[in-house]
Amino acid sequence: MITADYRIIGGTGVEAVTAILARLGPIPVVYVTGNADQLGARTRAVVDKPISPHRLAEACAAAQGAAA
């Protein structure tokens, strides 16, 4: 599973995840970010900051289910 923030040094989490998936194939993805509005409809699972452990667990389960 990949967890990524939207804002990272040198680019975006979306760009990083896209590169990882292109190289390794399908992997469940959860974005953990304070910029959920910038992710739009291209995301599978998003957890807003500050992080709720319950919401993170839900998003991880949803991402795992989507990848199955």
C-alpha cells in the first residue's frame, strides 16, 4: 500500500504515485493530505489532515478492496 501526501518536495504525491504505479503495477493508494480539494476525482481514498485513525483505517480498507 502507498500512502502519499499531495504536497511533497519537488512535485506532488499524485506524480509520485503515478510513477510508482507505472513501474510496479497496481498497488492500493491512500492520500493523506490537507489539500484534498486539489486531488479531485482522480483519487481512490483520501484522508484529510489532521488524521483520524478511524478514517485512515476506513480509507486503507477501501483502497485494499478497490485493488482486489
